[in-house]
Amino acid sequence: MALNEFSLIEKYFSPLSISRGDVLLGIGDDAAITTIPTGKQLAITTDTLVAGVHFLSDWSARDIAYKSLAVNLSDLAAMGAEPAWVSLALTLPEANELWLADFAAGFQELLQQYNVQLIGGDTTQGPLTITITVHGFINPNFYLRRDAAKVGDMIYITGELGAAAIAVKNLKENSLSAADQAVAMQALLRPQAKIKEGLALASMAHAAIDISDGLAADLNHILNKSSVAARIDLEKIPVATVCLSNLAEFDARLLALTGGDDYQLCFTAAANQQAAIAELARQLDCPMTAIGVIEQGTGLCCQWQGKELALPLKGYEHFR
Ligand code: ADP
Ligand code: MG
């Protein structure tokens, strides 16, 4: 590498370390030291993104950085946690300074948006891979788990589904108009972690998960962990306009059910929370749509025009 590991960290990553009062020691020592606020507990999550699997190496470094951090923040959103600190393990084929500057800029954008401090990491040479760990705070009495869905709960989705999946489909088929492609790629490259929503839902909802692998697959995780079944209506799933305007309605809805990478939240809440959730959706300007109910039993039943679809459907496969 033209630039050694230490000068690379000094030049590109140390400047990102905006300072939070709860970080006693950040980048530069053998480990970081932080303080957890009184009364809070830590939620910790790690996701690795591999070039050619989770993103394509010809995407801009800024987009790769943004997405890598956003999907990690999304896991905290699904717990009802408030993000605080992040560490970044970066494996790079080479020390390309333009790429690094662009990567740092994409990372910085989200660090600032969520007031999260980069507190350390590791830098190695090898195939492009990004591993991020984020730490966030939860209120020990109010956080969201996959195993907390209860029979009678309503099942909700934030936002709309399908746009990221049609972007992936379009990378292979190249059939969208330029305008629709831009909308779809924005959803794929720039997922918005639903942090505010997760924090607010922590005291209202029972179970939650962020939709990374597709609604059908991710809702199934809630069902398995909670030992319950679900009945949902394909007609009720909020589908991105870019899907409805480019596919037959059934195909658009199926893509919204099975397509991944949207990073919306799927959550369950008692039926008597309906008005409170509608009010929250209005306050946060984020649609929260009821798509079905939790029932006794096992498995996911999805109805379309009164008929049951045969599930499981083929899962989401990213880029390979
Ligand atoms: P060590 O040999 O003790 O693991 P390193 O040389 O790997 O230390 O890292 C030196 C310092 O730089 C550490 O504080 C580490 O957390 C930080 N660091 C290394 N790589 C990154 C990175 N990509 N982003 C942020 N901090 C990093
Ligand atoms: Mg190291």
C-alpha cells in the first residue's frame, strides 16, 4: 500500500471522530473506553458487507460507506435503541486515496446525522469487505425483540417495500426508465435507518425486526422466535410506486413480500395501540400500515384476493 495503515487512519478516519461526551478514549489506543448513561443498557450489533454479495465494487465508495453504516444502524432501530458508537473494520484491496476520501465522506454523513462517534476499528489488505459494529442505548424496560409477538397483535410495516428489490432486478434486466432507475437505486443505496421510529415504538410495540432479507423471511423470524403464526393480506402491503408502475400488480406485491434491502421495520403491537400508532405515524411523517394479525400456531399465511398463497416463496439472493 502506498499509504501505510497508520497514516491512512490518521488521514481519513481520525478526523471523523466527532466527540461525544461519553467517549473517554477514541481512535488511537489499543481499545476505546466509553461510559453508558445511568439507567441504560447497551445494544450491540455487527454486520459484514462483502463486495459482489451485498454491494457491487463499482458503486461509489460514498454509497458503499453510507449503506454499510445504514444497515447496521437499522439493526439498532429494530431494537428500539439509540445509536452512540461505531467501530469499522475495513479490508481493502489497495489504499486508493480517492476511494478512501469518498468512503470517509459517506461514512461522515451518517455519523453526523445520528450523532454517532467512530471509536475505532481495524484496517487490513484483502478483498473489499466492510465490517461494522454499532453500540446503542436501550431503556431496559422498553426495547423491541423478535420473540415478543403475542396472539391478537396487529402486524405493521413502516414506509413502503419493493423499491430496493426492483433496483436489484433492474441491474440484471435494465428495463426501468432513467427516472425510475434513479428512484429505485436511491432506495437500494441509501436505506434510511428507522431510528426515531424504533425509539418511539419501543414503548408501544411488542416485537420488531428490520426488513433486510424480505418481509416474508424476516416476519418468519418473529413468528419462529415468538412461537406464533401470522395471517397477512398481500393487498395491504404498502408497495413502492416504482414497483406498481413497472410490474403487474400481483408481481409488484410479490416483490414487496419477498424482496430484501428495504430496511423498513416490521413490528407487532396490541390491537388497542392502533390509534397511538396512527398518531405516531402522523407525528413522524412515516406511514405505518397494518398488514395482518398474529395468530396461534406456526408459519406465515399470506392471502391474495381471498386465496392463500403457497409459501415459502423463493428468498432474496442479493447479487449471487
Ligand atoms: P492494534 O494493532 O492495536 O490493533 P491498529 O493499528 O489496528 O491497532 O489501530 C490503531 C488505532 O486506529 C486503534 O485505535 C484502532 O481502533 C484505530 N483504527 C484502525 N483502523 C480503523 C478504521 N478503519 N477506522 C477507525 N479506526 C481505526
Ligand atoms: Mg488492529
